[in-house]
Amino acid sequence: MSDLNKLLQIKGVFAAGSFDDNGNLTGYAGDISEDHAAMAASMSAANMHMARMQCDGFTAMSGEGGWTPAVGFALAGPLFSVCVFGNVGVFARNGEASFNEIFRAMQA
């Protein structure tokens, strides 16, 4: 789902953004400043690159398929989380949001 405003309708999601493969902000919505959204875009792109490398490594070490291609990641803190799928990410409140619901919506 690339409609950032629709992602904001998911319970617990308070900000959403999109970025290109180089980490440039391509859109944002919700309770986040443009500067913070740009910083999140850069970090999300960098983490996607690391996730791809890690999935390649897990595939090589385990000999098992199913790791690649990396399509997203989640980073959870005590109160808030970031969920990224492709080139779209959301910020969510842990006590309210469901990772399953968020990733289902981002895949749609």
C-alpha cells in the first residue's frame, strides 16, 4: 500500500513515509516533521540494505531458502516501533499497533 494516509488509519500508526533506494524522502504524512521524516527515510534505506545483506548471509549459512529477497524489517523499542516494507515505513505505538496488521496493509 503506497497511500500513506491510508496507513495512518491503522490503529497505533502515527506517521508514515516513503523513500527511494538512496534514502531520499519521497513522501510523508502524519505526526512527523519533514526533517525527521527525511532522517527516517535515510535510516530506513540503510537498514533495508543491511537486511538484504543479512538475509543473503542467513541463506548462505543455513542452506535454507525463504530468506531472500528481503522485503522489509521491524525495529521495536519499549514504546514505539518502525515497520518498513519495500520503500514505505510507518511509526507505531507498541501498545496499540499490530505488526501483522501493519505488514498486511503495507503488502496490499
